[in-house]
Amino acid sequence: MSNEDKGKWVGKGMKRKEDLRLLIGRGNFMDDIRLPNMKHAAILRSPYPHAWIRGMDVSEAEKLPGVRGILTGEDVEKMSKPFSVGVPVPPKYYACAVDKVRFVGEPVAVVVADDRYIAEDALDLIKVDYEPLPVVMDIEEATQPDSPILHDNIGSNIYSHRLFKYGNPEKAYEEADLVVKGKFLFPKYGSTPIETYAVIASYNPYNEEFVIYNNYQGPFVTHFLVALALGIPENKMRWIVPTDIGGGFGTKTGMYPYIALIALAAKKTGMTVKWLEDRREHLLASSTGTDRVTYMEAAVKKDGTILALKDKAIDNTGGYIRPPEPGCAYRSTGNHTGAYQIKDLDREVLVVGTNKCLTAPNRGYTCQELYFSVERLVDMAATELGLDPAEIRFKNFIQPGQFPYTTATGGLYDAGNYPKAFQMALDIIDYKKMREEQQKARKESKYIGIGFATVVDPSVTNIAYVTLALTPEQRAKERPKSGSGESVIVKMDPLGKVHVIASTNPQGQGHETVISQIVADELGIHPDDVTVSDVVDTHDRVYSITTGSYSSRFASVGTNAVVYATRKVKERMTKIAAHLLEANPNDLELKKGKFYVKGSPDRSISIRHVAGTAHWNQAALPEGMDAGLYASSFLSMPTSKPVDDLDRVDSSNTYGFVAEAIVLEVDIETGEVKFLKWASVHDSGTVLNPMLLEGQVMGSCIHALGGTLYEEFAYDENGQCLTASFQDYLVPTAMEVPKIDIGHVETASPLTALGSKGAGESSSMSVPVAIGNAIADALSPLGVTIDELPLSPNKIWHLIQEARAKKD
Amino acid sequence: MKPSAFEYFTPNTVEEAVGLLEKYEDEAKILAGGQSLVPIMNFRLGRPEVLIDINGIRDLDYIKEEGDDLLIGALTRQRDVELSPRVQEKCPILAEAVSFIGHVPIRNRGTIGGSLVHADPSSELTTVICCLDGEMKVVGPPGDRTLGPEEFFLTYLTTSLEPSEILVEVRIPTLPQNTGWSFVELSRRVSDFAIVGVATLLFMEDGGICKEARIALGGVAPTPIRAEEAEELLAGQKITDALIVKAGEEAAEIAEAEPDYHASAEYRKDMARVFVQRGLREALNKVRGGE
């Protein structure tokens, strides 16, 4: 059946359907929701990074006029259970500190009052008796047996520890001419969405049901885990997410303890309770990416061939560990070797706790940590071997003819052309000429550097990866996990217009727009004839453990669901049309809103007539066909399988590629960095909407620019956060954004209906190390090495002074 | 992040404001542009019991000339000073310094007086007023008095204003012909607090001799400071690059830099050197361009 309208909308830079309502202030965010008799919560937080709570007196606070009730750790312990997490011995992580605090900002009590002002006044009147304890802030120190222990029930600060071996690294080391080694420190930074966390909860004691509004990025695993913690069946907790979420970037995919905390406050006080996280709370205590220490080495041949990687990586999830952690350590397993043909691996993975804020995925979910080590090491190997850093990459790339390519760790790369994409990046910056300019500049004591990163961009998590935290023996005792499904329902109304019901819960990605483009193409209608409701309501939507927008899922698994559900509707329309036209369905074609019998242009029936029949004259439908006109799709990717006995897993499903090429100048007097050229070339499969993709690429570049040069959750040795306001936690603004030239190479994914892959995280993985490599290249004449971030001017200046002192 | 409760007054005259200050003294804070005070109150780092909102005192909003001086009302918005043709012509260093304050929306609200009484030593206005030797006119119950920068700025976030006094006007000398000037600063991002800010003035004589040099540094001591020894080094000299290098080194000597998360003490001190040198070169270029 032909469709001449195909490709009319998908692939075009159609303007976002969402924008008008957002621009005129008619979006619907958490703070727009006002429920009858709603009260307001404020949370008392620990000023200590590590302390016993010896007592708490709330009597003065309770007496303050306007205060409706106070929830304490004692209540939380009685009313709920600790959150589950996939590690052998889980810490007792409740929604609020019970007997001990383990990071500054940890909740210790909740005040419910008539307004937020009164609630905050009441916080001042609560007296807490703390007994401070020694703190542990350093990742490596946390692994030592004599360090202060956070959780007595675990007995050490190690939450998760695994050893992995893939292939035959010993043999590779024998064959290698050189082993290059490094130690790399990756900082703790986050996402800072414009809309912080927010919860409105109520409890109906008569049907024992919670209704909880929130802005979580999906039900994902958290709906299930919160229900477990509250000790209720999942169907007794209805989650509703408003139409708009003001950004997420992963921050809102971790265990969101406040959903449980505010639910408990609502249950205890009998009130409808609203809580909005303020910016200080967000920076101090919501969620960040993990900081990581990596020891990594590469066994390399003289010609630059990388034979094996050996690494020990230690992640830090802070005072507790909560889902989806310890995913930080395991999520990138399938793409551990990046864009290269490396067969042999030796890995040690540790996830530890310190007295810092807790973690969750942060755009790129630890791929930036991984590639910071891998791609620095590739540059270091090139330097030692006297090779060009571009040449060593071309030498080791997986070649276009090798797809689908199975990595040593079990990743199944679906499609790609890495040399072509990297070459495009080199051409954009005019690489050869830049090297000449660099030489010229050095003669004038100007320090120009060129840095690359060529990385694989995994999207659509296969939830199987979380079980890597268990050994194969431990796993064998549990039921396996796997999957990546997303659900969509497409329905056509009696007048022939389409409404799509999705639950991807977007946070600004433009799903409404793309869904409309896809449906318009599939049915030959206009995107304006498609409306979309893409929110979560756990009582109304079809969802599962995998549902939500995280892991750049929409462009792959989300669009699959849209396409397949729409095609099912079209198939039913075709059958109805054929029945009414007394023709064979195979002889019909859909053109400009009408079904025609091929070769008989006078025999046709409009979409509207078909839809009208399905609703208004159900007796006229083909025998056995359902009334109405709708269909659903909820498919997991076929590649989402459980972890195998050798710890191999296809941890994601579609794999894009990013080549970053950055030219910059370092002012060696001040340590400031100025960008001269920046090429960012992406392969995210078939491009669905170039305008939206450009936004994603720019966003991921700038988010990573923040983590590389500006942003850090820094702590002093006493455990106090030094960057708990936007005065010190420096997110790049428009003024800091350099010109970035974006290029695309499209290799269609065979796993998706439209050939698309995820792109929302992309450069967040490649930019930190590309900038790091460029600064290292710029400062190489001074003997400066780069092995940690963020690279503030102060930091770069000190590195230069240290290198000079060494030389003298 | 909600402030604690406060009483709120909206006087329409300086006399009313002073009356309220006399009544409430330390319990009261004056609200002008609110760009520092409001965040401080929202963080509950400050909990004034009384707010005296002076935005209704319209006759504190002006830019005038009197003889060789500019007179600027304390309530004048920073953006108005930055864009004033009179300021740009008669005292361009002031317009330039103000352009470094925050972002445009901040300058639209922030006032000249508010920034000066806040007395943050890394602020652009305190530094440039120190360089220009501006004068602060304050009014209190006994009447008014006038204070120079050294009398006005006592230490970090502290001025010599009495609890019942209010800053009403700043008097700033206009720059004579043949003056080189610059305002340069180092900050993490555009608009961030300066790690170091430097204002320089070179008053030149015919023949390319520097009659008098002024160098003020912000961010490197509890108040903005003048690098007097470096100034003396340049006075009466034909300024060479070697002299500028030396002046920078000399100026850095007086920096009593404190370390913070963004800059170590050593870094801040060295940046004082670098930015004094850069500032002097820029000032010299300007005056040479003008010859």
C-alpha cells in the first residue's frame, strides 16, 4: 500500500507545538496546581554531614499559629520501610533521617503549615540534639577499613564491589609494546533543572489511597519502590504528573524520596500537602551525578592498536545508595570500549559512600566519567607513541562494515560510520590548518590546543544492567530482569482526527511535536489534526517499570510505539474502507485523506467516512472487528535481554556516535580558556526533527561545558557544601556559550521503525574529555597534564605553576 | 527560601526615611534596588524587622553636573548611569565599571547607593569610586556630612554610616582631557563577583608625561584599596611597558587576598598583578589614541 505523503513531516524542522502555550505562560507545571485546602510543607535539614540524632523537640514549633502538624524521623520509621536498592547489603535509607544524619541537607523533619512562610518560621523552633561524628569526604579514603563508617549494618563504606574479566587480557598484555597508565578524577556535578522537585500529596483513609502529584520523569522503577516503602499495593498509589515538567536531565529519575516523605506528611496530618523544593534545597540535597576516581591503563601496540583496557573505577553515591544506583558503575557496561575494537578487558568496580549529597543519573549517566578516562588515555598513548591523536582513533575504530557489532562486554552496536563522522568533524575545524596555526602561535607564546573525543552514545536502557551488581551465582538465585518497552495508544475520533495517549512524560524534549509529525506521515494527515496527551497518571495510563523519559528513550523506543500503534490503526481503517468499498484491502491506497481502489480513481472513501462508520454505524464494520478506532503498542526492544553468565549485557539498545573536535586557547597568565572552533558531529540515526535535535545537541554540549569548566558540588574537609547557591554553583549562561558547528551523519538503526536513535545525552559524554584533551594539548609545551575536572582558571593557573616549579 | 516577617514602610521624603531610621535604628534596613538585600532575606542570612522602601523618594534619582563634578542621586539605577550620555562623556570609566555589574535586569533595579552602602569590596562601584575619589553625602538627624572612600568603607560589608543615616548622593569628579582610564576585571562568568577588579586613571601632561596615576583594586582586601606605591612609581614618568610591569608587581604586594572556593590567595594576588598591568596598558592605549 503506497503513501505518497510519507516523509512530508518527519525529518523537517517543524516548530514545536508546545511553545506557544509555554511562551504565553499557559503551561501547567507543579506550582500551577492549586487544590482545595492545600497546606504547605517545609523541610528541616541537617547542618551536620555526619551525626547521631540524640533527641528532637518539636513542641515550640507545634505551638506556632498556622502550623498543622510535624512529621519526624520517628514517624517515618513507624509509618514506612527503607527504600530497596540492588546491592547485597542495603543501607537503611528512609525518606527522612531516623537516628543518624549522613550528609548536610538530609531531611530530619517536615512542618506542615498554612503557608510556606509559617512553615519556614516553624523550622527555626525545632530543637535537634546532634552528636557530631567524624566525616569521610574522600572517595579512596572511604574504601579504607579505618575510615569513619556511615552504616553500621554494612560494616564498611563499600556499597557494591565487582570484578569482571572479558576476553584474555593477560595475552593482550604479552603482545603489547606499551602500557599507558593514568589516574583520573571526575567531579560531582548535576543538572539544575529550572523546575526543582515538587510534590502534592493527599491520603484518603476511607479507600486507603494516596493521590500524589509530582514531576518525576516516569514511573520507571520508583512508583514500585515508593509503594514498597509505604507498605501499600501499587494500585493504591495514584501518581499524576502535570502536562509540563521544567527539565529533568536525569535528576528526576533517581529515587525521589520526597514523594514518600510528603505522602507520609499528608497521611499523618490528614491534609493535602504541597512541597516545592527551593533552589538551596536542590543544590544541597536533591541529586547529583557521581564523582569517580579511575585508575585505567591501556595495552597498546607500536602502531597504535589498543589491545586491552584495565581499570579500577570507584563511584561515590554519597551518604546512602538508592535506585537506580549502583547503576552508575554498570550502566555503560555494553559500551565500555567506546568506539574501538578492544577485545580484552579487566575491570574492578566499586561504589562507595561518603558524607556527600546523594546521586542519580545526570545526563550521560556516567558515560562522561568513563570516556574521560578512555579518551584521555587514547591521547596519552598517541603522545607516547608519537602518533597524531586523530590517527590513533582512525586506527582503532570499529569499521562501517562490521555492524551490527558485538562488543567484548555484550553491547550490540546497531549501526554507525565512525570514520566518516570523525572526518566530518576534522573537516569542520580544518584540522591540518589548525595544527599549523598552533605551531605559529607557540612561537608567539600563545597556547592553542586541539582536542578530540570520539564516543559511542548509548540510548534506551535495558533494565537488565542493574543486575550486574550481583555475581552470576547471586543472579542465578533471582528471577532475571530485562526490558525497555514504551506504550502508546492511538485513537481516531468520529470526525477523523487523531488523539495520541502516551506516557513518556517529557521534560521539554518536544515529544508532542514529534508524535504529531510521525502520525501525520503515517496517516497522510496534517500534524494539526493530531493532539497528544503525554503525561503519567498511573491509574489511567498503560505503563511499566521501563516507562518514562530517561536514557534518551523517546527517539528510539518511544517513536517505535507511535509508529506501530498508528500502523495498526491504519490497518483497521484499511479493512473498514475495503469492506465499505467491497474491495480487497491489498488493492487500496491512502492519498490525501482518502482510500482509493488502485486503478479505479472513482472508487474512494474518506478517512472521515471510515472513522465515522467505526463509531456511528458499528453494524457496518467487517465481521468480528472491534467498534471504535484505536490501537496500542507496547514493545520492548528485541535486544533487551538479561545479563548472561559471563556478565555480558546489551546495556542499551540503540547506539549513536559523537565526534567532538575543539580548538581553544589558554591564557597562561590567568588560566582562562577561550574557544576558537568547536565541531560537534553526531550520528543519531535518522533525524526526526533537525530543529529539536539541534536543541538537544547544544543543550548537551553546554551542560557538559558546565561540568568541565564551571560547575562542581565542592565540599570542604568538614563536609560542608561550598557551592549550595547559584552564586557559587556556576551554570554557564548564554554569555559563556561559544559558537558550535553541528554536523550529522545518519546511519539508520535497524532496530527502530524510522531508523532513529537517542540524542538527548550525546555531547554530555564527549565534551568534558574533548575540552580536557584540548587544554592538555595547549599546555603540553609547559609539561602540564590534565587528569581532573573542573578546569577553573584558578585550577589551570595552579597546574601551570606546579609544572613550572617541577621544571625549575 | 522565604524571608521572616518584617514591617514595611514607604516614605516619600528623605526626612521621613531618616525619621523612621531614628525610630528603628539597627532593626531597620533600607530597601532600594533589593538586589543584595532580598536574597539575603530569602536565605534568612539577614532578618531585618523593619524595611524602609525608599523607591518612592523620587528626588533621589538624578544625574546632574555641578562645576567639574557629576552628582548622582543614591536611588539612580545602575543601568541609567551606564547609559547616561553625560556619564559616558564626562566620566566614561564609571559607565564602563557599571557595565560589569551583574546582568541588565540586575542593573535595571540595582541602585548606585545600594551597591555602595552594601560595601562589598569586590563590587565594581566601590572600586571605581575609590579610584575616582568620589564623595558620599549622607543625611542623618543632625544634618548631612560628606565622606571620602577611605572614611566611608570601613571593612567587608561595613560602612561608617550611622544606624540613623542614609546615603543620598555621590559626587564624582569628571575626567579632564588627556586622561587615560580603564576598568578591567576577572570573574568566573560574565556577571559573577570579581575575583579581582582594577580601575586605573592616568592624568597626562603635554609631552606624554604622567602627572598623576591612580590604581584601585577590588576583591583583594576588606575594602577597595588604592595601590599608592604603584601610583607613585608612575607619577611624573613617561610610562613604559617596563614601568607598567613593575607597577603591577608593586600593586600585587599590597593585596591581602583571602582564599575562597573560586580563587586561592596566591592566584588572587597574582591576578592583581596581571590585571593592574592589563589595566594600565589599556589606559595608556586610550590616552595615546586620544592624542
